[in-house]
Amino acid sequence: MPRLLKKAESNATSESSSSSSASTSGPTHRTAAADPAPQGGGMLSYPVNAPITSGYEARWGTFHYGIDFGVPVGTPIHAAASGVVFMTSTENDGMMNGYGNVVLVTHVINGKTYTTLYAHLNSIDVSEGQTVSRGQVIAHSGNTGESTGPHMHFEVHNGNWSYHGAVNPMPYLQ
């Protein structure tokens, strides 16, 4: 796995070094207000044009480490930035329990590594090691894993993905 990460970071660097000036080809629905002091500068595009139905916050006696977009099953999900698919996982492989079908993309933006996670997917349209462009369709929304209904769960991680290592995505979205 470390070899794949090193390759992903290398490929993401060449792909995303110019992404800050690239135009956004994905949707940019702005339903929730950003934090007052955005540390990410809005470097990521919204992965789907839909209302945010659950934020990065405490809920149901635990913490929700991402934001949920309320979308019907089959809605196209777009890469938030150019990068390399670090990992894909299905709800039956036992790797990402609770997330259902999931895609993780590694991005290097302005010399810093980020990982975005897209979960509860109905279908995955990319494979590990694949280079993706900002706004490219990478999956379709679903209701897999520990999901209470059709939606797409989105996380942002500074650096590599770690369970419960997400940061609030809102300051990073434009």
C-alpha cells in the first residue's frame, strides 16, 4: 500500500500543480455557509450539486466526520480536485466498514497533500492508481454501508486518510 500512496502523490503532484488555475467543471451548489476563517481557501469543488443534509458535527451521540449531500441513488459524483485514486472499496470487502462503497482520491495542491473521501456509493467509475481531473465523474451516489437513506458522504483529510482524521470540509469548498 505505501508504494501505491507514493505513486498517487507523485501523479497527483503533476496533475494538481496547475489545478489551482483550472476552471471548475463540476457542480458548485452552495447550501451551507463556510466557516468564518477558511483555512483551505476554497480549493476544492463541490462533488455534487445538492443540499447538505448533515454537517461536520456531533450527531446521534457521536461525531459525524464529514458532510452529507442529499441526492437520489445514481446521481453523478465529481472529483473535488485533480488527483490520483488512492483506494476504492466495496461494502463487501470489509476494508471500510460503515462507508459502503467508497472512493478515496489523493490530491497535491500548492505542495500539500489532501485526501478526499466519497462514500455510500451505488457504483464506482474509477480504479486505484487512476489519475482523475477536477470535476470528472468518479462514482454515482447510493445507499450502501451504514446509511440511513440515499446520499453521498464527503470527507477532507489533511495528508493521508485516517479513520476519524477528517477536518471540516466547508472551508475547503468553493
